[in-house]
Amino acid sequence: MHPVSAILLFIGTILAMEVFAYAAHRWVMHGPGWFLHASHHRARTGNWELNDLYAVIFAVPSIALLYGGVQLGWWPGFTWIGAGIAGYGAIY
């Protein structure tokens, strides 16, 4: 894959993740995922809250795409998409 394409995929994925995160927050976390997200709207009683599981849930596609792109011979763009998801998580 051409390096410019890789960089554009990486940056484009980070930008797309902002749209995805907005939609997931509005329609999943405040909908069927409320049972996890509700803890985020209450006073914290410890170091962790159920809402923290969303970070783990959203890491799964990133890890899968990185692994597939690097180790399994999938399309190289998947590596950069997975890295973009991880990059968004790091920025967030």
C-alpha cells in the first residue's frame, strides 16, 4: 500500500470514529446499552464503572483489524483502519 494511502486511511478513520462515537453514544449507550452507560451518569464509587467496558468493546474491532492486516495477510488497509480506531481511542 502506498504510504500516502495508508496515512489517509489512518486519519480518515480517526475522523470517521468521531461520527461513529457520536452515533453510538446517542443511539446505543443511551438506548439498549444504557445498562452499562448509566454508571457514567452516577457518582463514581470506585476506580472503575460499567461504562468503562465500552473501551474494551470498541477495542475489539481495532485489535482484529490490526491482527488481520499484520499477521493474517488481509488487505493492508485494514491495518491502518485498525490503527486509526486505536488512535481515536488514544486521543479520546
